[in-house]
Amino acid sequence: MPKQSKPVTTFTWAIANLERETSDGYVYTVHYTVAANDGTYGSSAYGSIGLERPEGELIPYADLTLDIVIGWVQEKLGGDEKVAEIEAALQAQIEEQRQPTKAAGVPWQ
């Protein structure tokens, strides 16, 4: 019987909300999510980060894209190393769902 391959987990970073100053569009807080899914099991995380006002010109609020803001979040969190840690933690949660190491309950019904 052929060995079944382990499902591939997909990680999706998204922006749930932005808080900004209406006078110039400066975004000072970003609320983000990270979802992990292997087709059977899933896990997610939610967080918020504060942004300092950048020096120089702001990107106009209407010109912001998902990729730009996710880049801000990932950089503020600590770059690629921190992104990898977050995704590894979500992967560990999926592995725990796949093969639980802990359980609760009683042996009688």
C-alpha cells in the first residue's frame, strides 16, 4: 500500500481592520489575522500592531493595498524569522488536531 503524503498547509495573512487619522490617512493600528489550513484541519491567530508615523510622505490611504499593509505587519512583528515562528505555531496546532497528545473526559458513561 503506498504511503500517504502529509497534507500541505496553506498560510493566509489578511487584514481585518485599519485604524487611521481622517485628516491625512495615517494608519496607526492594524488588526491582522493569520489562517492555516491543510484541507482537513485549520488554525488561526489574530493580532493588532501599532505603527509609528513614518517620516516623509505618507502613502495615500486610498492607494494602500493588502500586500503593502501585510508587509508593514510582518516587518513590525520582526520580519521573516517571526513570520516563520507564527506559522510554525499554527502548524503545531494543526499537528495536535491531526494526532492529539492530550485529551479530557472520563472513562465511563
